Amino acid sequence: MALTTDVKAELVSIRNAPPTVRVAEVTAILRFAGGLHSIAGRVAVEAEVDAETLARRVARDLAEIYGVRPEIAQVQSSTANEGARWAVRVIGAGETLARQTGLLDQRRRPVRGLPNRLTTGSRAEIAGLWRGAFLAAGTLSEPGRSAMLEVACPSSEAAMALVGAAHRLGVAAKAREVRGMPRVVVREGEAIRTVLSEMGAQKTAVAWEELRQRREVRAGVNRLVNFDDANLRRSAQAAVAACARVERALEILADEVPDHLKVAGELRLAHRDASLDELGHHADPPLTKDAVAGRIRRLLAMADKRAQQEGIPGTEAAVPAGLDV
């Protein structure tokens, strides 16, 4: 949650946005952080947010843009894990405000999605819309395999409208439902950085990108180390198995082993960690890698054939359990 807090703190500090952008932002906050209620037969507009500074910002914008006087009250959190929350309420002029912000249509019906003028506005207005939605119900996780920027939505229509707004910013976002709650999710690292920048969280975007790159480099190094370790482990096991089979072959054939095959076998035993190419360089005269491999292969085949004829364990029986033959 630390990154989410950083993003919201940076977004709340934005000042002097154009009026249309402020309208988009505050409308999104009202839509994603609350909505419309009926109190004593009157329409009330309410937004419940997780920071007092945000509540005061919403109240100030509503007063300056629409000329209403919101109430701010600390409310009980719905879950034990959440901290204090604040509600911004407009009761007396609630219906007028709901119509002005587009939360009510001309027939006094609640709008389930977002006002069309917001999702088709300028790039700055759409960025303000996303900023308001994130301030109201957004979260940002740390870079990694499960990294995502997510906004909980009040309805599937609102989720689809927010996805469309993201696409207008050039960001691939998806709507999904988790435990009955519609959500909009951005997962790709570059897309997350773009959303943060567009919303105005420039510092957090830079910090998030640096953290993402560091983790990718670290993950790449770990993969290479693990790959090298696995290769070394397999090579060591193969060398132990090969030497065990050669020793058994020389034991089975004893004095009957041909000289050129015996030389190849002894080279394998004398230089247990060497590659076939290196074994060839140790031979006198030098041999190619294929020549060494061929001679060792024939040595093992000859020994296994003799073992089968005599009814005794072959070369594979000498390999320690758990190693490749």
C-alpha cells in the first residue's frame, strides 16, 4: 500500500488545473467513491475517501465550481484493515449537484456509467477523470510478476467507461470482476508508467519505473545464475557417471581392451572434469572431440557385450544411484 499512498499524495498536491479538468476529476471521485443517496426524500451526493486531505480537496472543488457547501465527517471504516475514512456530503443542493455533474440524467435516473462528456473530452480531461477514479478507489502494487494498477468500480458500466478512457490515453486496460466487484486493471509495466504520468504522478512514475528495471535486472541475473548452476550440476553428474562406466569397462575387459580404447579410457579417468575437446588435446598425438567420444563409446559397448556374455553387471551398474548414465 505504500506505493498507493505515494501516488495519491502526489495527485492530491496537484494545483491550478483548468476548470474542465477539475470537473472531470471531482465527478469521477463522486462516482467512484460514493454516489447518490436518498435522505428524507431528498437526493444527497456523497463521496467516502481514505484521506482527510482528499476530502477537503473535494469539498473545496465542489464549493468553488458548483457553489455548494459540503459537509465533511469522519466515518467508521467498513473493515478492520482500513484506516480512518472521511465522507463528503451535499444534502441541501444534492439533486442540483447530481444533475450538474451528470450523475443524474434528465429523467432523474442515476447514471450507471460515466457522463458521456467526460469520456469524450480532451486528453487533459480524460487524465483528470482517471486521476479522480484512482484517488477514489485506486491501488498500485509493486513491480513484479503480479504488478498492477487497479481501480474498483461502482458498476460494470463505469468500468467499461474507464477502460474506454484509458484506451484514449493509449493504455491497454481491462475490465474484470473480482468477488462480485467490477474492476479496471492495467498490468503491463510500460502501461502502468504511462497511466501514472498521465494522471500527474510524475515522481512516482519515475520511482516505479526505476524499481521495475532494478527488479528485472535482478531477476535476469538470478535466472542466469540458476541456469549456470543447473548446467554445472548436470555436467558434474555426467562426468561422474562417465568415469564410473569407464572404470567398470576397463575392469571387465582387463588385459583384452584394445590399446587405443584403453588410452581413451585412461584419459577420461585422468582428467575427470575435462570436456571431450580438452581430452583430445591431452592425447598424444592429439585427437578430435569426435574421435575421443567414439573411442569411449566403443570401449563401453565392448565391455557391456562381454558382461552380457559372462552374465555379470555391465558398465551402467557402476553408476551411483540418482546420476544419469
